[in-house]
Amino acid sequence: MALDRRVGVIGGTGQLGGAIVRGWLSSGVVAPENLWISNRSGINTAFPEWGGITFCTDNQQLADTCDVILLSVPPAQFGAVDIDAGDSLVMSVMAGVTIEDMAGKTGAKRIIRCMSSPAAGLRLAYSVWCAGDGVTAEDREAAQRLLSACGVADEVPEERQIDLFTAMTGPVPGFVAMYAKCMTDYAVNRGIDPAVADRAIRQLFLASGTIFAHEKPTPADHVKEMIDYAGTTAAGLLAMRNSPLYDSIEAGLDAAVEKAQSIAR
């Protein structure tokens, strides 16, 4: 059932905004006739399969018309958005732009800060959100419905956690792709055909993600099970556990969080 609110997206044809819009439309949570998108051209070049969407170039026109406004522009361009949000609910997936920043810039009283990922277009994103002080119960319900339509969504109690998830789950495939690359390079460097190595590792990650999605054991449970089995995988896992791998991953995530906190500054 479609959300009974008019929803507008500023930056709705960019990578993240476009993915979220695609998730909404394919799930049916937002009907095309209730969707406004503001972009530079004012033309629907991103979603030709859906008619009824209103495109415009005037951000204020969108803000005056819509009950919910999603801001999905690059953080460095936030200063150019220049809208008076009035009584609309403002949601944002802009990295590093705080609830306080948005209140000062848009005049909004009801603000929800979110983070999703480009996997939203496939309805596979993990999205988190944090509500500002003026947000109502109805706003919370709307936010959860909109973000859940793109995959899985959770409300978090502290705004600072949004930066952590921006680093961890925002860059899909991001860090997972880095580990997959290491495994593919390992195979290729030992004589396996690159196409075969690529296909094998892609299938490995598809199967692993599917198992995580559909089975109860946590990743930690799986690691313990493999180590307890004491087979070939256990030997590899123990070597990794005794290596600087954990420290390297922590350092990488810390660097990404630091960038998330400063990217809009």
C-alpha cells in the first residue's frame, strides 16, 4: 500500500537518491503521481519506465508541494539547496550533514537524518535513521516504511551512529569488494584464470550473503563453527585472527568515519 503523502527528492537522479527512488517505485511504497524530483534538467531521464512523476528544477517549488522532502545531494552542495521547508518533514542521506545543520539551513522543525546505500535500487540496502526532537510518531512510521521499502531499516538512538553506518554499510559493495579483490588476486597469482577466479569469488559472496540473510547464526557463530571443526578453513581463520587483519580493518573503518564526519565541512 502506497504511503499517503506527497514525497519530493532533491537530488533524486544521483547515484544514491536515484537508487532510493527506484526502491520506492518498485516496492509501490510511493506512487509515481505522489513523487516529485528536482534536478538540473527537470526532465525524467532516469526512470523512463515510470510515468506520472513530476520533475522540476525549482527546489522551493518541490518543498512547497511535498509533505516529505528527501535531501540527497553531495554534502559539498548542501549550501546551494536553499529551501524553506516550512511544515514538511525533512529527511537526509547526506553524509556528515547534521540535524542541526539542516535545521539552520532549511528552517525545518521535523528532521530525520538517514544513511542508506546504492543497494536500495535492488531493495537490498541496510538503512539507519535518527529522529530530531520535533519528529512525530507518524513521521517515524513514514520514515521506517520509506527506508524499509529499500531493504532493511533500523532507527538508532544517537545521531553520531549515523557516521559509523555511513562508513560500514553505506559504501556497498565498498569494503566487501576490497576483500573479494584480495581473494581474486590470490587465485590469479597462483595461476587460476582471471575470469574463473572472478566468477568463483562472486558466487562465494552471493552464497555467503544469502546464508547470512536466511539463517540464524551470526558471522561470529560461523567463524567459531569453522574453527571448532578444525579443518582447512580453521587453519586459515586462525592465521588471519593472529595477523594484523583486525587492526587493519578497524583502521580503515576509523578513517572512513572520520571522513564521514568532516566531508560536509
